[in-house]
Amino acid sequence: MFGLGDSGRKKLGKAVLPWQQHWQGMLADYVTSVLWSPDGSTLAAASAAGEVVLWQDETAEKLYYLERDSGESIDVLSFSGDSQFLAASGSAGTVKIWQLSGQKTEVIAALKSERAWIDKLAWSPTENLLAYSPGKQVCLWDLETKETVATLDFDQSSVLAIAWHPLGEYLAVAGNQGVKIWDGRDWQEDPYCLDIPSVSVAVAWSPEGQYLAVGNMDSSLVVVDIKNPHPWVMRGFYGKVRQLAWCDRPTVLGTPLLAACHAESIAVWEKQLGPNAGWDAWELEGHSALVQAIGFQPNTFHLASAAEDGQLYFWRDAEQVWQLLEGAPDGFSTLALHPQGKAIAAAGVSGELIIWFKSTAGKGFSP
């Protein structure tokens, strides 16, 4: 596909296996979201049955329920940058916000929309400002004032993805015909428009905030350098580019590494040297069904991928399979890597929630 020659990346590595299962539980239905808090102290998960649960202690045997089965799907979760607040929303059209600090966990706000189904929201990484999307708009809600401070119009379609710049300076909003980027210093200013002749469904900033990657329905990937108005366009994927993941370490060239999942495969792209140089790619093959989620282990080049085939692969240096993790026989729906890299959480289409910790067996593993 990408002209990379030998793709022999399906064989298991011979090194000591890095992960061992630590805990497993069940939710009532398809798990729609799993997410670690930025400080790594809490894992949150949500389900299509309306559950919102927390796993907060490495010795915990049970989940703490914020919401029980309601029959209204919860589709998205987001922790505030200080890990003190959790936002959740879904088919009911209400954003609920819990305060997790202090002696009592409680709902401090419920933001209702006339338009049902809010499945896109994200806290700013630097302040308690929540972006959430009812339909073709993005509302910005300030936790301190308990007020909506701005409403951004996307216009072209319903909002399909939102992403804050790592420093909280910009907000990227994706949908039909590309991405709009608003400057957080003045929300009333017209946004920068990255025009893409497709429907953009995934958007992600690189860890230092220099690059923005956009995955599209027309089997293309667009990457733009905020210092250069001319984007790179990568094509040849097997289907829509459904999720993106940046590595938080530069390569030996000092350049970024980006993974993109499409159909049953993952493409890994490495920026070449020079501001105008392009990107080289290799493909990771092994899954036999749709890849639902990917993520790099922090401070490493190792990549995890979870798919509907019930396989979770951990790829050493994003090149070859190091370990196969299982536990969701009907298929995995999502995954999340611990911010310090010490755990993987993954969930299944039948409600499974599984946590693996780094193995202590042997001395063959170094992150």
C-alpha cells in the first residue's frame, strides 16, 4: 500500500512479555469510552446503557458508579486538566459534570441542550473551560462562572471531532469540508479554515502543538504545520482514517511519529528531516477486523491497538507485535494508556473492562 517492502510485522517478539492482567470487570452494555485522568489516579468508563464508573485504587476490586444503567447511552468522557472534574454526555443531550475532589463525589452542573445527542466534548488542558458540541455548534462553558462564554458556529455540518491545543491556545473543530481552528485569546475572531474536500472525522495535535493531523472519510490523512500554511496530504488508506495517535517522543531524527488506524490496519508515519520534507510510512498488519482504537505508551515508541477481532496488540517500537492481549471475545471497543505508561485499560463490545499492569517478571522489559 505504502510501498514499504517487507511487512513482516505479524510475528511475536521473543522478549519478556511486558503486560500482565491486573483486574477485570463488567458493565451492562457496549463500553463506549475509557479514559485515565491526567494525574493517573482514576480510570473512568462509560457504556451504551448509560453507566459512568470509576476505578480509583490499584487494589480496588469493584467499580464506583457515578451513573447506573439509565437506558440513555453515554458516549464521551473528559477529565479536566487538574483531574478534579469529569464531564460526560451522550444520547440524552445533557452534559453532566462531577467534582471528584474532596470527601464527596457530586454532580455540580448539568448542561442541557435542545438538540439531543452530545457525543463530542473536551476540557481545556490548561483551564477549567469545557468545549462541547450540540449539533453544528461548539459551546464553551466556564466552570468558575458556571456560564457559557462563547458559542462557535461550525456551519458546514454537525461537529465530528474537537481537540484542544496542548497549551490551550487553540481549539480545532472538524466536520464536513475540513477543520476550523479558533484562537482562544479571542473567540469572536474568525477561525482559520483548513479546507479539505471530504468529511473530517478525527483530529489530533502533536504533543508540543506544532502539528495538527486530520483523518478523513475519503481515505486520506492531512497534516499541517502551524508554522507552514501548506499541508501534507497522505492517501492510499483502506478506508476512512478513524483515529489518530501521536508519539510523545521524537524519533532518532528528532522528528514526530504519528499513527493512524484505518479498516483492519495501522499506518505509522515518521516526519523526515527538514521543514519541507515529507513523511515516510510503514504498515502494521495483524488484525482481522476493524481497528477501533490506538495509542502510544507514554515516553516510548510502543503502540497498542484494539480491534473488533478481540485482539489487543502491543507493538514494540511501533514495528512488530510484542504481546497479544485478550479478554473481549466479541471484540474490543476502545482502549486507554495510563499517562505514566504503567497500565493499559481496554473495553469490549459486550461490556468487558480490563486493566493490565506492567509485568514485573524477568528483567527483559524496559519502557
